[in-house]
Amino acid sequence: NAGVTQTPKFQVLKTGQSMTLQCAQDMNHNSMYWYRQDPGMGLRLIYYSASEGTTDKGEVPNGYNVSRLNKREFSLRLESAAPSQTSVYFCASRDSQIGYEQYFGPGTRLTVT
Amino acid sequence: EDKVVQSPLSLVVHEGDTVTLNCSYEVTNFRSLLWYKQEKKAPTFLFMLTSSGIEKKSGRLSSILDKKELFSILNITATQTGDSAVYLCAVVPSGTYKYIFGTGTRLKVLA
């Protein structure tokens, strides 16, 4: 039981490049989330998916797109990376029928130069 | 605008000290409040509180919620160096899947 996994762990992009951050969970959770964490800013919600087939914007969605590929996988895409997107990205999941506890992945450290 | 404010921003104590971390919130239709511990990587869940005045305990850690005054505290007694981490507070409004996180309190425990 791996919990929540994220790939890659580290990535360096040039401004304007695109990439997709992958997230998968094996806990059969219905809800999944993408956050970014910047120094002094706490965790900010980018997008979330309440259930398979649905996605909604969070606090800071500009510059990102998401895909809930199936119940297990939730990917985050940067179409044209900007230096302001340099951050640590966390994926999380929870079973909304049980409670509010979220389980987080190990994070992806992204640097955009 | 919904917001969660944690204080202090950082704290340095010695092993054996007791610390109190604060989380205040202004959230429409409060549903629950969660505490997380974040060491080097992902946040890990500590407590969830939904009712006022009920204390949650786990070993040396405890937390209580005051829904009237809109805050929660996290207490850590007999601190150890392994307690060094960032402690995050998050609030979930009713009827939403969104979590609103505070900026965290960075705790450093010196041997």
C-alpha cells in the first residue's frame, strides 16, 4: 500500500516549457487535490476533484490545468511555465465518505528559470 | 474572505518545554479544523476537531477548539527534538471540499 505517489520528485524547466505532474493513490479515495507551497504562504489549493469525472478550481488555478484520468490518478499540467510557478507541489487525497483527513504525497519540487 | 492565521510564525524552545501553538480563523460556515505536522516532506495528519470544547489527545500532543472565539490551540508537553517541524492548521467550510490552510508555525526544539 503505497498511499499517494507523485512523479517526478524534482524538475527544472525553462520559461515557456510545459510539463505534467503525476499523482496516483491506491486507497480508493474519491477526492483528490493539488496544492502548491511557497515559503511563508502555507498550502494553497490549485485544483481539486471531488469525485471521478469532476474537477473544480481552487484558490490559485491560473496557469494550470488538471485531469482526473480515473479514480486513482489526478494530473496537473503547466502549459507554459513561468518563474512564478517555482514551488513545491503536493497532491492529496481523501475519502469524503469517511471524513476530512487528507493524505499527502511526498511532493514535487519545481524550479522554473 | 475566508482566512486562517497561525501564531507565532516561529518558535525555538529547549527539550522538556511546553509549547502552545495558536490558530484563529474567519470562515463562513465552519465545518471542521485540522492540525498537521510537516517535517521535511509531506504534511501528516494529527487531529481533527469539529465540536467546541472537546480536547483531542495523542500522547504529549493535545488540541482544543473554541467555536465561539474562533480559534484552536495545539499543545505539546515535554517537547523532544523530534517535535521540530512546521505545524499547519486547516479549516474546512461546510458544504465545500476546499481546505483553507494557515501559513504554519515553525517549531525548533533544541537538545
